[in-house]
Amino acid sequence: MRRLVAALVILMVAASLAACGGSGSGAGAAAPAAPAASAPASVEASTPVSSDTNSPTQTVQPYQQFPIDRTQVPTSVLEKLANKMPVILYWYDPTTQVSKDQRVEFNAIMPKYRGLIELESIDYTQALESSGTPSEMPVASDTTTKYALMTGLLKVTTTPYVIFVDRFGRITYRYAGSVDRTLLEREILRATQ
């Protein structure tokens, strides 16, 4: 019996040393594992990684204020913020199916919260067309130009893209990609409370 117990103890110690890389032959095998373990840490430090691939979130700093520069933000958005109205900013590309699907999600949830939060839809393709120099832009597209400037200021680079702003003018959440109605409702409640 003692031999069996001694053999089990030796086997467990050997397995733990091999797993920890404590043995001489295991040190060569453990070296490739160290860069793999440090690679995600460096990725996490620079960019948050979400397990949600359908509605990936973007980085939101606590109490990050929405920009209110009159030269870069359209008047319609500034008026809503001045009236302490929570706002959803939604960038879409009318030529894509995912933007049409996202519109269906908004249409399903917005009637329930009408009057509590405003939806501001922004055509991303027009904003991109207006991103030339101010001397190249016609005067009539002043609002479109401001949408383009706001798009760049907020670093919106894809569609659909959704930003929630509460009544205090703080950005509460950002989504890049499609957002289902459950997440929309959760963030509407956060922005309106």
C-alpha cells in the first residue's frame, strides 16, 4: 500500500511540475505558451474584447460628455441636448441589408418609448460624401456637413452604429454593428433614468 501511495504522490508531483514548466524538458515547451498568454493581455490593454459578436460595444469612458461644438454638431442634436432630451444617434447605410434589419429593431421598440427618448437617424453615405474641405462644399449642405464633422468627431467608422446620450449629455453606450431590441431597450432604460 505504501508503494502505491508513494507512486501516486510522485506521479502528482511530476504532473504538476510538467504543467508549471518546472522540469528541464518542459521549459522548452512552456516558452511558446508565454507569448501567447501575453498577447491577449496587450490586446485587452489597448482594445476591449467582447464575446458578443452580434452587437459589439465600443469603449465608453465614464461620464464622457457628448461634444457640443456648434461648428461640428448639427443644430437638431444640440437642441435635443439643450432640452435635456435623451437621444439615440443611429448611423446607417441605406444600401445594406443590415441597416434595414436594424431599422426593423428600432421600429419594434421605439413606439414604447416615444416621448422619453429621441431617435436621430444619420445617413452615413451622405456624411462621407460631405467630408471634403469646407471650400469644396456647397452652402446648402451645411447640416450635412455638420453631420459629417460630428461623425468624424465621434469616430464612427462603420454602419450600423448606435450611440446613446442621456439627458445630462453623457454618452452612456455605443454599439458598432447590429443591435437587437433587447439590448436597445436596456440602453434606452439606462439613458432615460
